[in-house]
Amino acid sequence: MDDLTPGYDFGQDRFDLANDEDREIVRFVLSQALYGEATGVFCGKSLYAAGTLEAAKFYVRQAKQELAHLQLFADIFRLLGLQPTPAHWVIRLLAAHNNYYPLKVFMEHAIGEGMVLDIFKDLLLQTLPDEDSRIPLIKKKLRVVCKEEIEHVSWGEKETRRLLGERPWLKTPYYGLFELQMAVLPLVVRAFEKRAANHRVLRHLGRFLDYVRDRVRRQGQELGFVPHVRPGFLYRIWAMLFGIALFLRSQFARSRSTLDKTYLDELGFGARGGGSSAAALMGPGGGGVGAGEGEQHSAE
């Protein structure tokens, strides 16, 4: 996901924003996006558990971006003269904050924001009608959001690879949660199924969902938690139960700070290694920090 090239082609099919039914569909989609951006601000909570300065910088940047996205979507609602509705329960479930870091980066960043990007990049940027004078400005705002969502997904993929390398056992619950997410995804659009056959955009609904699920499956295979050959039924059930158990356990997890214990190493002062960094702190000829103080800093 490194550009804004659509992955699914809606052809020339567009919403008609003068049509009440189409406005209601667009309002539903935008309402889910608005909720997702609101909960995305919670990434700031992850600062407490950030294990590295790189992670801390990312979460500070993302929290600011999600706050900006929230305002951008509010602006879009106002431009279109729409009022947002409450989020669908599936979106609330998928967007729930998780204090257990391995599930957070997997479910929220890699998978969750990847599917959000599919909606923004493939659905909204293609199907909002350019002939409406309000749409060019709206699409400009959406492109800003998409470019930053790409960054968030990249972070999630990077961290998921790292965590799977350190804890290979996570592959099984990750796979189980993936299967569960793909199973509940169609429930979001069930309300539109009856209208799908006769609607120029909604007729793509089934194929678009298949595209999203196939893309996420390929993503999971590249990250290493989705087998290239789908496992049998019993293994899938076991993986889903494992995933559910880990998810339920994560709801009682408490974040633990680590940066206050690693910041000297992170800043290049070798708090754990001592040696050359401690000598560097002492300066030429042993000036600056005394020998005893240097040993104390190294021990901390």
C-alpha cells in the first residue's frame, strides 16, 4: 500500500448526491469513517506502552493526524449537508482500543486501518461524483487522510513482522482473529443487500467485499500468519477459539511503561552496556561526571 492507485475498479459508476437514497448510503459510509477516526485518537494511549523512541514518535504523530482526520470528516459532513449517525456495532467492535500491544498493532494498524484505507481509496475516491462542485475539495481532504493511513498500515505491518519473529506462537491467534474479522465483515453491509442488484454502485458490493477479503488474506500471507493453503475446519475453529481467548484476556491487560527503563539506550548512552558511553559522558580527562556518578547512571 504505497500509493493511491485503486485496487478495485468501480468503472464509471458513481453516487448521485441529489438522490435521497444515495445520500443515505454515503452518510452511512462516512459515519463509520467518522467513528473510526474518533477511536483512532486513542492511539495516544499507546505512548505509555511505547517500547522505543521510534514507537513513541509514531504514536504522537498518529494521534495528531487522527485528530485532524476527525475534523476533516466533520468538514465533509458539513459540505454535504449531512448529519452523522451512530456507528454500526461491527465497526465499534473492530475499532475497539486494545491495551495488549501485539493485538493492537495487528488488529488496529495492519488489518483494521488497511480495510479503512480500502473504503477511502477504492470506494469514496472513485464513487463520489466529480461533477458535484463540492466533491473536488472533499477528495482533496480524503487524499490527505489516505496518505497518512498508508503510513499507519506500514507501521502495523512492520511491528506485526517484528512481533511474529519474537513470538511465533502469535501466528495461531492472529490467524483465528483474521478468520473472525473476515466472517463478520459482510454484516456491515447487510442492510444494503436488497438494493444492491438495481443500484449502479451497490451492485459492486459483493465483488468489492471479496476484493477486500482477498487483499487482507494476501497481506496476512506476506506477514506470515495466514497459511497459503487454507487449513481444515478443526484447525480454523481452534485458531478462532485461541484468538477469542487472547482477545478476551487482552481486555484485562494493563499497559506497562518501558521507555522510562530504556531511554538511555534509545538515546545512545548505553545505559545497559556501560563502557564507552559511560566514558563519553565523563568527557576528556575524566571531567564532567565523576567516576562514581558515571557508574550510577550506567546501573540505572
